[in-house]
Amino acid sequence: DRIPLGVAVEIVGGSFTSRLNERLREREGLTYGAYAVLHTLTLGGGIGASSAVETRKTGAALRSLHEGLSAFATGEVTDEEVKRAVETLRSNTVQSLDELSDLTSLLAWYAVQGRGPDVLREDDARLGAVTREDVAKAIRKHVHLDGAALVLVGDKTRVLPQLAGLGLPEPKILTVAEALDL
């Protein structure tokens, strides 16, 4: 599901035209940018979403982020979103390999993961064949907010009151030293 999930993450937060950025930046004016990224590893991975907001807007941004991710988790995507995401991912791949050292680094990373040198060609073929249904299925299978971790950084005296009424679990508050010792 790595390829359709990559398309899904591109739709929700992989670029400036993503759903999260459209929602939090353009529609609600809560941040300069909101993003999501897919971390893939041989034995698993995860999806991360992030945004930097003014402290006074933390609660509103969290509410909006949660609503946006909850809507995304239903798996509802359009053919146009899939097409645009595929085009963006292809373009990003080409741009990321503009020097030989970039290509050799990527191939070395693939080798560490046990993948062969044909992975770029194979991934591009799979990317070109991905459908809206493939993406929706991958989202419904892998995106579950109930197991998500939320990390907030800021002045707790100003952030914590904004969390009331958002339906979030009781936060675990860590100092910087404690967080680095995790």
C-alpha cells in the first residue's frame, strides 16, 4: 500500500495545494502552512502532520486539523485529487534527483531496505496505475486517528486552556530534558 498511501498523504498535506494547507491557511488563516509526510520503513512507518501556529491560535488550529484529518480518514478522495497528487509526486521525484549524488544516495537507501535498483521504474509504473479506489482503500486501512500521538510545543499556561472542549485525552506534560530522554 506504499504507493497509494503516498498519493493519499500528498492529497492531505504533501504540497501547498493540499487539503490541510487549504483548510488551515487559506480558509481559516491559522498558519502559514500545514503539511503531512509519509515515513516508510522496511518494517512499518507512519504518517506525520505538522503546522506552526501562533500560541493564541493553538486550540482553533488543533480543532481544524482534527476535523480535516477525520474527514481524510474516511477515504473520500476525488479522481482530480489523485491525478494532481500523482503529477506532483512524479515532479518531486525528478526534482529530487537533479544530481548524480542524489540518485546514488536514494539507491543506497533502497538497498538498505532490501529493494533493488529497478525500484524507481517500478514505483513510477505503480504510481501511474494508482486509482481513486486504491487510495481510498489504503486510507481506510492505514489511517486511524485513535492511535495517533499529538505533540505540542509551547507555553503550557497558554496552550492547555485551549485544549478544553476539544475531546483530547489528558496531556502528558514533559520538560525538554524528559522529552529527549524518551
